[in-house]
Amino acid sequence: MRATSPVIVGRDEEIGLLSSALDAVQRRSGRALFLLGEAGIGKSRLVGECAYRAYGLGMPVLRGRATSTGLVVPFRPLAEALASRFRAAGTPTDPELTPYHPALARLVPEWRRAGSPGYPETVVELAEALLRLLSVLGREAGCTILLEDLHDCDTETVAVVEYVIDNLADSPILFLGTLRPEPGAALDLVRSAERRHVATVRELGPLHDDQVRALTGACLEAGPQEIPDAVHRRLAERAAGNPYLLEVLLADLLDTGRLRRTDGAWEAVEQPGGAIPSDIVRSWARRLERLDEPVRDLLLASATLGSQFSVTVLQTVTGFEDRALFTHLRSAVEAGVIAPDGAAPDRYTFRHSLTAEALISSLVPAERASLARRAAAAIEHSGEPLDEDGRQLVASLRLAAGDRAGAARQFAEAGRRMLASGAHGSAVVLLERAHPLAAEAERAAVAESLAVARAEGGDLDGALALADALPPVPARSEAAARRGQFHIDLAWAAVMAERTADAALQIEAARVLLGPAPPPGRRAALVVVDGYLALLPGLPGTGRPPRDPVETEQAVQKAAETAEAEGLPVVACQAWQLLALLRREEGFDAADAALERMLSISTEHALPVWRVEALVRLGANAFMRTGDASRLLSARAAATDLGALLLTRTVDGLLAMNAVLCARWEEAQEIIDRSAEASARVGDLSAHRYLLLAGATMAAHRGRRRDMDRALAAFRRAGGEQSLLVPLRSGLCRAFGALLEEDPERAAAGLDEALAWELDHPSYYYLSGRYGLRPLLRVLAGQADRTELEEARAAPGGCLAWNRQFLDLADAVLLGRKGDPAGAARLMASFTQRSAPFPVARHLGLRLVADAARADGWGEPVAWLRTAEEFFYGAGVQPVSAACRAALRQAGASVGQHRGGWDRIPSPLRTSGVTPREYEVFVLLPERPGNQQIARRLSISPRTVEKHMASLLNKTGRADRASLCEFAAECAAEPA
């Protein structure tokens, strides 16, 4: 007889907490809750109650559970949760989710593409994609995701959960997780989330005495007062307040007839004494004895496979025919021992994980070992290939049978497959299981795999510690070749972490083991990683002299050819990517040729990640050379199609900067709004900083100093001052902005600052002004001659479209100064063509060279000034517009007045009678300049500024200049 309570007893506070969380989610206030407690304490009943209430509110509910079989299956509870929703409701079709389909394909089979090799998404990318999916599902009524038994889940799932709960604010998502208080990654996450106040944690304790009586009454459909005292005392003592144990013990009393209903009342037939099971194991042993023998054997075999088991595997182990198998399964379901697993049609699950443990514990050790041994042999000899799950199951069975070495081999092979698939955390878990179990002769190979998994998972120190503890191997042996490749793998990890000294030590260890004549393929891999090491800062303490870049390039070229010949396409792609960097100093044609080869190899060998890497780098080069972003857009489409979200963010940064330089402000802002926050959320600081800098540069190029300063403050908080973007900040952003404020001295200082930084640091950013704007300003100031100009033209950065326009202007000034107006005119024609994509730079250039052209008698300075004045007036850049008007007056040219401009004045000021001329002064006041500074920037007299100030004080009703400046700052802070 089953004894299950139809109601939840003793958890009113927890139910209230769940109800409040559901209400908050409907108001788009995300919540994360964790229920912590021992097995059987009632966590799953509360999860079921939460699901019931969420369904009642019309919320999508996604429910998954980690496997308690000991198998390490990356993202298992997440995949099960999504399947529980999509199996019934179908997959969502929102276009907003399309870019995330490839990343989510690992969890949603319907989004996998036939024949596509896929992209090995990072955990962060997958987590961001899941967060977007949950937000879309919860858009109308909120969304609830329920993950149970997190103590049994893989480290990848723990990382995704951490990311999701850290980013639930303002999202219509309720996350509810359950776990036991067992040491591990899940418990560490929960305690950390509680300390950081991003999750609420409720620890479920045992039921109190009156709650035990109430629960017993609910199971028996009787009032608490109807429970015999002797029965209550025994249940309270044996169950210790655990609802599940109470129900099992109560079912045993009912099954044995020691508690029965007589004349409408419950009575204990005999005083519960020694005949009552002393614990849960004996209780289940008695229940097994009452089942038919085939059903009992099936349950014992099932329990050997774990608390969840596959029907296919169970049939392999038991040998039952289909009809007999399903007859016995139905009997076990009717007995209340197991139930179909709603998340997977081929699987069943024990009613509670304790049930499987109790059934196994009812056997004597020799019988348990024999059963496990037979099950392992049946699975291994079934004729079906073993996947990672199958290997882990066999390993667990081998271990239960006492075969430690056999278990180690299966754990190790499953771990190596996980490592190859990019699941580094799960690989570490499995290889750590294998390491102490492995036979002496196999332990070193397992340790090598474990060290690589740790290194690729970010624990380089742990990997190096394992490497140091490895026993020596004979030189030039098969073991030495394997160990040499191991050191090459660690060297790669050290290079990626910019751990120069560690990388050098690993390369040297590989050289010693591989000897003077290693196989060509390994020699190529060694040369390539050594070449990447040459790009890092110096090698202190290694005793290695700096290497000649030409020699490095030649060695890498040969390695690339060798890798292609040896059938090592990944090594070849690594080599050609490195060559593209090395050849930038020769020019972008040479760099692009290397990238084209990389693209060809990656396409031919179906290496999607390397193919997109090549497309992105080619697109970036094309954008810098021509200002045309079409190839960069193609690269972004390829990255999105692959699901490479991190690469997509990188491309977005480049596209945003391209839009800024081309004065496509709305497009740039849309990209920054779309990607800046997302890149910060996934921890992609490189892309995040570039996007923030693009925002600051946009403000600078629009003449909005305060907006630029705010954006640069965010850039600084994101670590921008310690990045390679410093010269762009100083030159492309600040110096260019200073020119739009008619402050050439500050612009020159910014460009000098950028140059000083680049001389001390290797830099691949060629748009800082070193090869374009700085030479122009120096020529205009009479500080640079043709030699300096030609040096800038000859440099790789001198061929970029943004820089060439300024170099053409500088050349025209030098020719005009020498008395060659025809030559200067040819250069101005070239400038006109080159500057077409860059309207702000184009008109600023005209304004900068007009004075020199007028002084030296060449070109059409008056026409240039009129063009520039009209452009900057329309753009609202008053300092340049005013300077152009002043220059026109000095040239004796007529200056038309702009009678319009009223539309740019905010309504409150316009109704107060503020004129366009007064407003030009007003917009400068947030910086609190003096009258002389305002006069210089607007090219008017200080007396005129004084008159405008007096008028502004009167019309705005401000008492003094300070309050007027504060008011101007408030107006500037308000959205337009």
C-alpha cells in the first residue's frame, strides 16, 4: 500500500517565499532561490508546488534534474529543462533568438544543423544565450526554470547557473534550484550567491513533532489525533522528521498489517518493537521480499544502474524480452518503487534516490559486486559503441565490482572525449576520478590528460604542478613523444595566458624530450607556439636572447608548410594567423595573403572557428584599409551563423567604430547599445572596452565633450587604461575632439601622448594619429618636413584610408608652401576622393588647411571654409563653425548669418526668448569657461560674450554666473 501525503506539511514559510517570488517575476523583477536540505526532506515537493502555481499564472515552466547515477553529463539538467518545455509547446520562433540558435543547439536538438561541425561555444556564451531564451519565454507572464539535485550536476551547469542568477535583475525569470548540503561546486556557488545577495537560500530542516503527526494523518486521510501514540512515537524516532522516510516506514507498517483501520479507526495491531525495521534498508528489504522474483531482480538490476536508468541498458543487463520487461516495469510502477521519467521517454527513475541506495544496500557485498560485474560485462559486450555516458556507467559498475584499473580506463577515456569536445570542467572531474584508480603503468598518461584539461580550463598553476610531479620517461621513446606533445599543449595554454616564463619552460621541456630531430608535425607545432611566444613581452630569467623577427617569420613559414604537408590543419591555421601578424609590418597585402591561406585551409578541412577567425581578421583589415565595412559585415554574419557570440561582439566593436568614423551616428549607437552591456555580462572585456571607446569616440567626433568624458570614465572603470587601446583613446578620441573645440595645443598633446605610449608598447592599432593626423598638425605648425611625412606614408599604418586623407592634406600644404599650387591641387583632389566615407574628418581637414592655403596662395580656401562652416553649423559643432566664420571675415569674404537654428534650442529656453547666438554660448557653460575662452572658441569678441551672458542671466532668471552654469549642466544631462 502506498502512503503518500496529498498536501505539503510544515513548509508554509517556504511556500510563501515561492509565492512572493512568482509575484515579483510578473513585475519583471527576477529572483533566484535555492532550497537546501538532506535527501527526502521535501525539496522536490516544494519544486512541484512552485511549478503548479507558475502554471496557474500562465508562466512557461522548464524543469530539469541532475543525474544521481554519478555520470558526468555536461548541461544535462539544462537540456532536460528545455526539453520539458519544448516537447509540449514546441521551440520558440522569435527572430530575436535566431543568433543564439547555434549556441543553444547543444541543449535544443531542433536547432542543430545537419552536416554542420558546430561551434565549441564557451560556457559564458551558452549561459548568455540561455538567459536571452528565458527572457523571451517570460516576456508576457514571466518564466520559471526549476533545476533539482544540483549537488549531482556537472561543473559546466554550475557555471551557467552562476551566470544566470548573477544577471536576473530586471528579467522576468524565476530560478529555483535544489541541492543537498554536500561539499562541492554547487554548494560553493549557493553560499557565494547568498553572500553576494543575488539569491535567497532556504535550508529545510526536519519536521517538528506536531508536523510529523500532521503528515502521518495526511497520508492516512485521518486527523492527527487519530494516529496511535505508539505508531507516532516510532515514526518520529525512526524518520527523524524526514518526510520521505516517514512515508516509507508508514508504508511498511501498512503492508505488514501492523497498522490497520478497524471500525473506522486506525490501530496498531502490536506494539512496534524489534519486529519493526530498524532503518530504511531493512524496510526496503522486507518490501522486496513481497514482490515477485522477476520484478525483484529487475529492481535490483535497475538500482545497480543508478536512481535513473535507461530501459535499453536495463534490457541489455537483464536479458528480458520486450513483453516481460515492460510487464515487470509496470509491476514496479504499481508498487510505487519507480516511475517513468517525464523528461526522457526511454528512462525510468526511482521515486527517490534513497530508494535505489537502500535496495543495493540490502544485498551482501559479494552479491553487489557480482551484480555490478555482470552488468558491466553485458553493456561492454552488447555490440553497441560506448558514448561518454556509457563509459562512465561501465566505469562505475567496474568500480563497484572491485576492478579499479578497468574503471580508471573508462573514466579516463570519457574524460579525454569531454576534453576534445571543450567540456573542460567535466573532463577534469572524470580524469580526477581516473587518476588514483589507474594502474601504475597507466597513471602518468592519465595525469598528462588531467593537466591539459586543467590548463585549458584556466587552472594553469594546477596543470604545471601536475606536470612537475610526473615521473621521467626515456628519451626518444614513444612515451617521450607523447610527453613532448603534452608540454607543447601546456605551452599553448601559457602563451594564451601571457605567462611568458612558463611558456618558455614548457617549450624547452618539449625540445629536450623530442630531441634534435623530432617528427615534422611536432616540430611544426613547436615552432608555431615558440613564434607566438616571441610576440609576448621579454623573457626575464630565461636566459634567451631576443629573436630576430625575420628569422621567426621564416621558421613559422616553414612550419606552416610542414603542417599542411603532414595533414595538421589546425597547426597550419595557427601558423598562418601568426604570419599575418608578423607580416603587418611588411604591409597589409602580405598580412591578407596569410589570412587568405588560413581561410582556404579552414574551409577545406571544415574548421568553422578558424574560418570565422580568418574572416574577422580579413574584414578588420579591409575596413582599416578602405573604410568599407562590407567584408566585416560578412564576417559578422558568419560568426552569428556559427553561434560564435564572443567573435560576434568583437566584430560589433569594429563595426561601431567604423560607423563612428563614417558619421553614421544612429547605426553606431544601435550597435553599442546592443553589444556593450552583453559583452560586459559575458566577461568579454576586450570587446566591451572597444565598444565603450567607440562610444567615447562618437561623442568626441560630435563635439560633445561631457558625453566623451562620461564614456571615457566607463572605459577607465572597465580597465581601459591598462589595455592596448590607450593610444586610440589619446589620439582618435581625445585629440580629435580637441580639434572640434578649436584647441590645437590640447590636440597636439594628446597625439604626442599616444605616440609615447606606442614607442614603449607594441601596438597593432594604427588609427591613433601617428600615421595621419599628427603629421598633418606638425606640418601645419612648421614642425615637420617632407622626410617625416614620407616616413609616415611608408609605414603600414600610412596606407589606411583614415590616415591617408590626412597625409594627402599634409602633402598638399608642403607643396603649396614650396610654390607648387598644381601639385597641391592634385593632392586636394586625392583628399576629396579618400575622405568621402568620413564626412567629419573631411570637413575638419578643409578647415585645418584653409588658413595655410590662404597664406601660401593656393587652392580654394574660401570655398573650403564655407563648406566646413555649413557642415559644422548643421552638426551643432559651434566652435568650428564659429572659427570658420571668423576665418572668412579675415579673408575679406562675406559671411552669411544663420537665421535659423531655433529648432536646436530646448523648448523652455526658446519660450524664455533665448536666441540661437545666446544658445551657442549657453551650451559651453557646463565646462565653466571664462569669457576669453568662450570668445576664442566661438570666434567672437569678449564684449559680445559679456552681452550674451547678461541676457542669459535675465532670460533664465538665474541669480549669478555659477547658477547659470549649473543650469546649463542640468540641461546638457537631459536626453535630447
